[in-house]
Amino acid sequence: MANKRRTVAIIGLGLFGTVLSRELTRMGDRVLGLDSDEKRVTNLADEIDSAMQVDASDLKALKECGLEACDSVVVSIGENMQANILATMNVQELGFKQVWVKAQSDAHLKILTAIGIQNIVRPEQDFGLRIAQVIHNPRMSEYLALGAGKYVAEIEVPEQLFGTSVGKLKLEQYDLRCLGVFRSGDVLEAELDSIKLIEKDSLLIFGKRPDLRRFADGF
């Protein structure tokens, strides 16, 4: 069965909102883009399912946008914290449970937390953390922080390991565990220890950051 297409409202079509709208559309979701700036709405109108000029801080205007058809809402207004908070409160009043909000600062984050928003995004900070991780460990192309200092990281296989089987990497010496091998868009998991690594493979490894760095630094 094909995945159900989700409908997502993006309130605020600045850089973050525009990128989010395009990517969700690319992945097959329906996107309703809302912004008070006519130019932003016009620029994106032909690329997403629907785009409307509206002041989301006005509850009455927001009610007329057909948000009831949406599965989730993202408030990505970035330039005006007051407008962001008012739009967020309006979305809450409309009864949405799946709400994501872009925060501009620590103070903004505290306010959003205080009014009950759980999904808070800080794109600049999150991207900065990601870049720091990649600079710190250049072989780590992607990572997912799981808390308590644990990560799942994608580590590119260096030339020295081509032809080596996963089992011979002796990851247990680094207190690491291999979860799979990325190859040509697929994840290889069956009989993992016997898989021989080839060019363009990546390892999906679970462990602590210092141990991941120690392993990667060996090549």
C-alpha cells in the first residue's frame, strides 16, 4: 500500500519555510504555504500545492485558510518573534496537536516551551552543531544524537578498508557496534560480519562520540 500523502501548513515562507516547503513537496506531501508577504507567496506559488497571503497573527484570517485539512503545522516565521508567538497561539487555539515552531533565541524558546510547544526548531543552532560534528570528525557524513552521549553515525569507508569484512574491523575494541552498511542506496544488514567493504560504502555505527572519533582517526 502506498504511503498516505500528508498535508502540511507552513506559516512563514522565508528561507527556512521555503526550503521546508520545497522538500516536503519533493517527498510527495501536500504543502499549504502562508505568509503576509505577497512576493514570497508569489515566488513559491507554482512549486507547492497551495500558497496564500495571510497574516497568521490574525486568528480570524487564519481560520479562513482551510487549515482543518492539514495533518500538521509548522510556524517558521523568523523575523518577528511577536508574530511567531501569536501565530503559534492561534494554531493551538485551532486545536492542532502536531505543531512545529521555529525559535529565534533562548528567550523565544522559553516562551514557546511555556505555552506548551514540544517540537521547537532552531535551524541555525542545529546546523551549527552538525557542522561542528563533521569538522571534529571529517569521516562522519551524517549523525543522529540519541542522548546520554550516544550517536548513530554514518562513516565513510576509507580506501584502506576496501576488501575488509565488517567482522574484521573489531569494533568491539572501540566499544562500537555496526548496524549496517550503506551501499548504492540500500542498507545491508544480513550476515553483517561477512560483508566485504567496497568503494563508496558507508558504515552505520552506534556508540559514543569519542569512540567514533578514535575509530575514524585510525585511518
